Amino acid sequence: MTSKAATVDQYINEAPDDRREALQKLRSIILENLPEGFQEGISYGMVGYFVPHSIYPAGYHCTPELPLPFMSFASQKNSINFYHMGIYAKPELYDWFVSEYPKHSKQKLDIGKSCLRIKKPENIPFELIGELVKKITVPDWIATYEAAFKK
């Protein structure tokens, strides 16, 4: 479900009552661990973290007027979803995350190429997400992105 919220605070405040606290905690964990240079904002109707044009002027290859996306989270109809492009672009990071997940959650892992779906807010593996967030810096992400999409 895409939100029309203009700010992150507005997005979280518009979420269902039973998810607000978890979304705020997820945001706090991300901000505590986010490497320098990434920016927070609303991106694609979700809370997003991206490389701003001031650091990467070319922007996102599909839509250059947008900053380079990296990570986001959203309150969807049936779950809270956490998206991390690094686990999509770096197979070793995906493997690390999948192997670490059972140490942090009893919920069966529900993951796509870059999307972790969590049906119950109390099952969010906050500590693991904090560890994941630290693993890629802005220069690392730009290099990974350019290796995949630049010719």
C-alpha cells in the first residue's frame, strides 16, 4: 500500500495503531546504525534511505531525478516489509542474513530478493537489521550499484 505521506513522521503516524511502535523502533534502529551519507525520506511511498544527489548526482538510472535508493520499510496490508538492496545485489550478504536470521527470530523466514516480510510486529529482528544496516557504506553501495548497472 503506497502512502501519500510527505514526511517519515506522518507515514508512521498514519500506520495502523498496532504497528506504530514497531515502525518507530525500526526507524530508530536504522538511524542508529546507518552509515554516514545516507539520507532518510519518503521514497516510493515508503520510508526510504538513499544516497542523495549531493553525493551521487547521477541519481537512480531508471529515474535520474530521484536519489539512488538503498533501503526502505513499509506497512503493507498483511505485513511490515523491510527492503534492503544490498542483500539483493550482494549474494554473500544475503547468505549471511539468512544464516543469522534464526538466531534472532522464531518466525519462519519470509524473504524475497530484497524484501523481508514480517507478519507480526513483535517478530521484527531489530538487532539483526541493525547489524545489516551497518554492513554497506555509501561508497560501497555506489560501487556495487555501478558495477551492476553502469556500462
